Amino acid sequence: MRTLLLVLLGVCCAPGQAPEERTRQALDQLLAGEFSDFYAAFSPQMKKAISLATFSSQTEQIVGLGAPQKIDAPRTTTVGENSVVVIGVHWAPVSLDFQVAWSKSGKVEGAYWRPAAVPASQRPQEPKPPLPYRAEEVSFASHAGAGKLAGTLTVPGGEGPFPAAVLLSGSGPNDRNEAVFGHELFLVLADYLTRHGIAVLRYDKRGIRKPRAEFLQATPADFADDAEGAFDYLKGRPEINGKSIGLIGHSEGGLEAPMVAARRPDVRFVVLLAGPGVRATELLKVQAAKLARASGAPESAIEQNAELQDRIFRILADEKNDQAAREKIVAAMAGLPTAQAEAEQDASPWFRFFLFYDPAPALQKTKCPLLALNGELDLQVPPEQNLPAIEAALTKGGNKNVETRKLAGLNHLFQTAKTGSVMEYSQIEETISPVALNAVASWIAAQTTVSRGRE
């Protein structure tokens, strides 16, 4: 699900220094709480992007972590005309990368705190050979005939035919494992389900290796066509029970799964993992406010952002010409450094569809058993906004085999979390809570005939 992940900061250092020296000095000043000095070095665009009050409030959240346990050596890359320096900073509860983009004149064009990458050794749930099931590389055609998609089919050991699930990933050019924030959600989910007697097909989204502008030409309706192609592929496999194939969608994938189920009465079950139940025009405003509060933003900044969202949504509703919409969005963002990139994404076919799509009609037409799960701490698809809407739409359509559950202490990725903040995602060793994994597997087993695989 689309979300703002960055905390913007400005820093002040001598232009004559090497970028690495300037970044380390900036970090030391930041940790010392010298906020006004940092703000003085903003480029004009940065000063338009963030006020001193907002900057100070956001910076205090980082300083509040205390003295770091470790600070890494700087790493430098070149992006366009800017030098981008990254320094890893480690506290007991969290590790963050401090990233600064320096112009040739020594001004800061962008600075961010991002969750640091975590070594693969700290992902204990990722499966390691030997595996008690078969994994096969496969390819299949989208239902709309838009080329081939590549994926991995995992089949339980023992006698088939087996029930099966197609996995639909969230927003963005995700690979078959839904690799996000240093985790591979679908790799872990597929492993668990296959060990419990359920075959799983996961696949790379269309356009994953193409430029982002080209990827954004595909809409959720196109991704639903791809999922339907995966569904049809499984129906042709002899080891799969063609009457026990369902769909599991995470985040945006939870928007697309009901699109398929609404038109395919042979879909046996649907599982929505943090699936949206309302239009994105409603969802994104609640999401942005919750994420901003979790990062310590003041209410005044949250209100300003909500007003900007409303302006952008009105532009996209009223202006059908993409180029004209981009120009109006850039003007509405008043020189913010991210304005051009935001406008390119917002005026794309993907975002226009996503923003105004109402999930209720497809949910009303979904007649198969459906399980909707949300984490109690999900700040991206809040359960209190979305679970009731999902249940209401299904009930209105006459579906009586519906279960909605809010899982205590879990976030948008279904990890056991403290706050639900995006900043926690990569720092949590757990990829998916066993509570969530068991909830999905046991519910599917109840809807189908499952021959238990070897665990």
C-alpha cells in the first residue's frame, strides 16, 4: 500500500568539505540537538518543503532515541549531479540509515532517515533446504493475454490432488516473494501453507523489470487479470484440486482478489490480508495522518498534508489530461522537492484507478467463503476503517460465509510490533506472525479438503 516513508531533515556544514565529512558533521550536530543550524543550510526548495517548527519536531523524535550504540562509516554514491551519502546509525531498539543528498554548491537537496537493511541471517522464518515439498519454476499467461508471467509453484509432499492458493501482492513492482523492508512475505507464507498441505503459486508482477513510468501504466484491473491467469493455470495442473483453488491478496492485492472472485464462481475461497474496504480517497487520508502521528509530526503539519491531499484528489477528479494534471499537481505542491515525482505517479493510470475505485461492488458479488484479517496496529490499512466496510459489503451481497478478524499486536505486514510504524518493519526479525500464518492455514483447511503435508 502506497505510503510516505521518509522523514525530511536539513543539515548545515561547510561547503568546502568532502560530502562524507559534511554528512558526519551534520549527523553529530543533529544528535546534539542543534536544529536551527541544520535548518539554515536548506536549499530554497527544502525550505519551501518544511517549516522550522515541523523540522524541529521531526528531528526531536530521532534525538529522543539517545546516544547511538554504533555509527557506521559513510557510503557514497552519485545520483545525477548530487552526491548521496549514507551513514548507518544503530540504537538498541532500531537501526536507521541517515541519507543526505549534497549539491555541488554544498547545499542539501534532500535528507532522510530510513530503516536500515537487516542481514538475511536475522530472518529466521525464511525456509532453508532441504524442503519437505516440491518447488517448480513456472510461467503462465495473463487472462487478458498480456504476455507471460513467471512464478514459483510449491506443491506439498504426498498424494494429491491438493487445494491451492494464488498469492496477490501489494502496491508496487513486487517480485514473487513480495520482498519489502528486508522481508520476503510471500516466501514465508508459501512455505507455511505448503507445509500444511496447500499448494501455492506466487509470481512476479507484470512490468517488474521495466522503468517505473512504464509499470505505472498497469492498473489494479490489469493485475486482477494476471491473477485470473494464475488461477486458470492451476486448474490445469493434475496435482491440484481444481475445485479447491482460492486467492490470497495482501494490501492492494486484497483489492484485486475480489475482482476475480466476483466474476469467477469457481473461486473456492478468498483471503484478504490488510485488504482495503473503502475508496483510496478515504483510506489515504487516514493512512497519512496515522503514519505522520507515529513519526511525531505536529497536528498542524498533519492538517496541512490533508489539505494538500484534497487538492491533489480534486485535480485528478477534474482534470482528465495527464500532462495538465501533472502540471497542476506540481503547482499545488508549491516547489516541494518531491513534486515532480509525486505528479508523475499520481497522474498515472495505476494511481487514478486505485484512487477512485470502490471495492464494495466486487465484494458484494463475491459469494465464496471469505476471510479478512487485519493487524490491530496496521497504520496503512487501519482495521477500524476497513474491516467493517468489507463485512458490510459482503453482507449486503448475501454472503453468509464471512469471517473478519483483527489480530492483536500485529502491523500491516502481520509482524508482532510495538507501534505499527513503518520504521519498525525492517527491524523486526519476524516476517509474519505465527498467529497470522495459522489463522490463514487453518481457515483454508476448513474450507477445503487438505491432506496435511510434512512440517
